[in-house]
Amino acid sequence: MEVKFFTPTREYSEKKDEFDKAIQSVINSGSFIMGKEVTDFEDAIKKYTGAKYAISVASGTDALVIASDILGFKDKKEVITSPFTFLASASCIAMHNAKPVFVDIDETTFNIDANKIEEKINPNTVGILPIHLFCQMSDMDKIMDLASKNNLRVLEDAAEAFGMRWKGSNGIVYKHSGTIGDMGIFSFFPTKTLGGYGDGGMIVTNDAKLAEMAKMFRVHGASKKYHYDYLGYNSRLDTIQAAVLSVKLKHLDKSIEKRLKVSNWYKKRLIDCEYVKIPGIKGEQKPVYYVFNILAESRDKLVAYLKQNNVGTSIYYPIPLHLQKCFNHLGYKEGDFPVAEKVSKEILALPIYPEITEDEVDFVCTAIKNFYKK
Ligand SMILES: *Cc1c(COP(=O)(O)O)cnc(C)c1O
């Protein structure tokens, strides 16, 4: 047996007719940029997430760069974020010459440790950029509280967090990731829970002014054709991607349910393995298993063994951002964020997608156990 880390082709072959029809209809229409399917998809995202405004762009990275620009994360101002994330969460801050200020992660959730944010706030701080990683959201109660007390803007990197929800202040309503801060972003990179057949991204907000700016920024800063109010970007979602994503969104709740089921298959099989730790969920929230991680003893040897046994895995993230060459100028050194550094040496993502079978999960877990028996 071979278990791939990720395979988009199973879903395609299951729903081939639906995808083919959606793609073909865009080709027939000849409207490849910001066609009708794009507006329809934006409306569907608003409906699904409860956001007042949804502005599609060319990628999650672009969404972060554009939103950072709009929120004033620039000109030597400071923005607090986590070092344990994908590069784009911090490069979007540095890109406009603002300074990413890192805070270590929580050892259970791997998200930013909200208890360590306040000590980093100073008069130069303008924002907080929490990332909702892997399967759960950051502590949005604490983050929003700190933001309102200190007049900071919050940009949620919800690139991995589609479908995740956080308990509302009334304790009943769950708010979708990305819709709690000033702005939020999603990525539709193919591996993501809502993934396209290429790059794609979305900015969401409940603020009319911010939404209007995002709409201008994605078309070179134009308020109308050839009238440029700002220096903007060329960053739009392809109509074909919107058509594919609309098909996927229709089936998303089922996919999310299936991911939860798969996560339970893993938990059941690995719970008694003393060399493996399974991360927990914190806070009143609805997780989505975009990634299923374990903390593994002798991680790198396990990876090699699993590879030999035809099991694909991935490491998110092998080097925390404060130790990356591109951030040398920030002056961080090894030891600055001990939790992030430790987790980066032990974390391992196992294959999880709605189409994976229980036999395949069995195969992966048996291989893991066999490795530790040796
Ligand atoms: C995937 C991802 C991004 C970037 O999204 P792209 O669509 O690949 O540009 C940003 N932040 C995080 C946390 C991600 O996982």
C-alpha cells in the first residue's frame, strides 16, 4: 500500500462531471478574469462565513500583503505575530517596511501564546496578526480584548482556517475564522480545506471602508477604470478557480465532517503509543482538521522510515521564522522562542483528506508503531 500525503485527483474523479461542467462553462463564456463565477463565489463565501464583505484575490499571500498595506502595517511600525507559521504571515508585514515582532507559541495549540502579547505592545505597535493553524483558532477573546484596549488593528491569517469557528461573546453564536478581527484572509492553495486547482485567496471584513479599499487595491488602486486613487496591485481570482471553488464549497461541510472522522481514526490508534503526542484543542471553538499533527520522538528517523514504507508526511514548520535568513535583520537568535523551536523539531503532519480510507489510516499507524518497536 502507498499512502500519499495529499492527492487532489480522488476528489476530482468522484465529482468529475460537476467540475468539468463548471470549468467548461467558464471557457464557453470567455470571461476569464472577474467573471460572474467570481462574484457568485464571493457571495457564497459571505453567506458561509457571515462576513459582510468578501474580496477575492490571486492568493492567500496577496491577501495578506494587500490587507497589511490597507491596515497600515508599514513604515517601521510594529506588528505582533507568531514565529511558528508559514513565511507569508510575517513577510506581509516586512514587505511594507513594518517590523514583525514575534511572540512564542502555546505548547498545546501551536498558535500564538496570547498571554505573551501584552508585554510586547509599545507606542509603535499598530497591530496583531494571529494565525489559526492546522486545526484550531488562536485565542481570539484575548487578542480582541488587547486590541481594543490598545487601539490595534487585527489581521487574521485564516489561510488554513476555512470552516473553523470561535465562540462569540454571547457564548452561543460561533463566529467564522477571519470575521472577528478588522480583516481576515483565506488561501485556496490546492492542499487547503477549500482548495482550488491553482492559486487563489480571499479577504473578508465587516468594515465597508476597508472592503472598498481592498476592491481598489486588487485592481491597481483604481476606484473606476483608469482612475487610480492608490498605488495598488494586480491580484484577482481567475474565473476558472472561482468555478472550481464554488463546486467544492457546496460539498465542504461533508468534507469537514470527514476530516474530523479521520482525525478520530488517528487518535484512536495512536493514543496508546508512548512515543507520540497528540496535540489538544483549547478554547470554546469548532476545529477543522486541515492538518493532523503529532509530536514524535526521533521525528526525522520516523519520517525516513515512513517514506521507505510508502507513507507521505510533511513538516509544518521545520524552521521557525525568527531563525530564517530573510529575517536576520530583526536580530533574533536561537533560544528566543523555546516552544516554537522545540515543536519545530518534533512536529509531523500525517496524511489527512476527506477521501482517505480507514485502511490507509491503519496502514500509517501500524507503520508508526512498527518504527518504535524496532
Ligand atoms: C497557505 C498559507 C498562506 C499563503 O497562502 P497562498 O495561497 O499559498 O499564498 C499564508 N499563511 C498560512 C498560515 C498558510 O498556511
